[in-house]
Amino acid sequence: MASTGDDASRKSALPAAAGAGDAAANPAGTPSGPPPRKVMSRLATLAMAARSAMGRYPQDVVASVRGQAGLARLNKGVISISNTAAPTLAERWAEAIASENETQGDGSEAGAVGGVGGISMVSWLGHCTVLMRIGGMTVLTDPVLSHRIGVRVGPLVVGPHRQGEPAVDPDTLPPIDLVLVSHAHFDHLDKPTLRKLAHPSVRVVTAKGTAGLIPRGFGDVMELPWGGATEVGGVQLRAMKPAHWGARTAWDRHRKFSSYVLDAAGERVLFAGDSGHTDAFDSLGPVKLGIFGIGAYRPWIDAHADPEQVMAMARAARVQWLLPVHHSTFRLSDEPMGEPMERLLAAAGQQSTSTGEAHQVSADAANTGPRLVSPGPGQIVLMRNMK
């Protein structure tokens, strides 16, 4: 979901007026019947989007200004937190990698399907920010760890605020090998967070037309077009076209938007990110882990699939484990904050269970669709133990 400024871009993509083409074909101005159904549908979506924006954005602006009294404790939009989540995540990640290396050293599982060469662990850090270990590399998707996202106006950041503290401070993340950026919306490409992550050893893969937004300091920034492929470390990476849009403001509609497929050691991960309902992922299976956005569908249903549509797309892609993202972090739309997860659980016919470190979801015996894995922010799920 785009934050401040993106709604305007979305509106600009819709027809400015119904019947503009009819005027040229019918210069006499004779009535030519009612507007086409598609035009009326788009106008209705535009009206809903306007109502949604008017209901949320004035509140965000006021809250942004009031909240800047605490700006002194922010580091260019990223808050330094003092809880134990950040060091615990880094330490546990390092311990898990050490265990992975030991397993690979004895040769018992190295490079095998389901072994340490594939997707071995994952941690959800809120919204679309996911930390994963695949092909021996640590990958971070759409890093957004700021307290507030949106347009920076002088010392102010005007836009939605985070619901609760970030799961981790960027300074205390494990060493990152690769950053994936799906598109330029403020809740996916967050410059303050990226500045914290910039290092010559870190590579960035991003959508076409967005490299200029990535802060300096990374070792390499590559724009990967739809259908394009590259290899990073032990991971084969391919970009796909989801049902979304990529403009960051009303004036940069040239920017693209991507989903990513990661392959390593016979296992596949799909970072679908933001997408409306689409058949683009149908031929991908089997997919060990599918990461899908499930929120911000009201009124943005064309660009953000609802939970039932996500479950249908995951089934079509033959996803084994589904990690839901893009929910419970920023108020970007009109549905209640808890509704996306409630609807996803109902659609999956599954119930939530807690198993210590990992907060997982177990399927009913009759359920043959994807199983859900829903870790709390900063918790680590060991994927190599999940068949």
C-alpha cells in the first residue's frame, strides 16, 4: 500500500472523465447511452479512495506534527529502541547459522532438498519486512523499521505511524547479504531504514525505475526488470509482475513494481509482496514458502488482494507454507487492523497455535491448501524442520 502521495498517483491512473472518447465519435452531442460499466466501476473506486483518504490523511498530518515533539530521539525517522528484541534476534540468528554450518560440514544434508542449502529460517519484522536465510545468504525484503512513514517536510515526516515499536533496530540486525525492494511506495521503500543498512558488503535488487531512490553506500544496486533473472551468491533470483502500481508520488508513474522468486538447492520462495488478485504465480509451484500481503484491500482491492484471494493465489501457486505480511503494522486502509488475519485464518480453515519460538498455524486434517506460518515480530521460524 502506498502512503501519503500514492493515493494521488492511483487517482491519476483512473479516467479523468467518462465519455471523452465518445465526444470525438459523436460531435453532434447526441446521447449515446449510459457510460460503460468498466468506467462506472473505476469511478466508484475513485470515489471510495477519495473518501478513504479524507478519513485518514488529515488525522495522519495532525498526528505527524504533534508527534514531532519526540523527534530528538529519532535518527532520521528510525527509532533506537532499548528492548531486548533486537539483540535476541541477532544472537539467535547467529546461533542458527552456526548450527546450519555444522550440519553442512558433516555432509548429511548439504545441498539436499529440504536441507540447509534451501530456505532454512525466516523472521517477520512487521509489515512487508521479512528476514530469511536461503542458499547460505541472509536476505531482507522491503526494509521498513521507521516509527513513521511518508513525505519528509523539513524535520517532519508526514504520514501513518507504526502501531507499536519496531521489532528490531536496523543497527542490530544480523549481517545482511541481499536487500530486495519490491516498489517505491513509502511503506516498502523507506529511505531512513535503508540508510541504516547501507554497507559495501550489501547488495540491493529493486524494481525498474527505483534505483535512484536507494541511498548511497550499498555495494551494488541492480534494477531487475519483469522476467529478468540474476544470481546472487547461491540464490537464483527472478522478478515478476504482480497486480499493483509503483508510483511514489503523482508525478513518477514510470516506476515499476515487482514480486520476486528465489531458488536455492531445489527449494523455492515467492516474495509476492503487494498484489491484487492475479494468475501470474499459477505456474510457480511447488513453492516451499510464499510471502503474500493480506491487508489494505479496502478500498484498494484491485492492488491488494483480500485474504480469500490470497489463499486462492497461494493454492494455485502450490505454496506449502504461507507467511502473511502487510498487516497489523500501519493503518493504510479502511478495514479494521485485525480483520486480515481473522479472515485469512477462516479462509484457510486453520487455527493459530503457539509453539515456543515459532508461532505457527496447524491445518485441519481435511485441509489440503497451504499451511500458515505466522511468527510474532522478531521471532524466528526454522523452516528446515517444517515439511
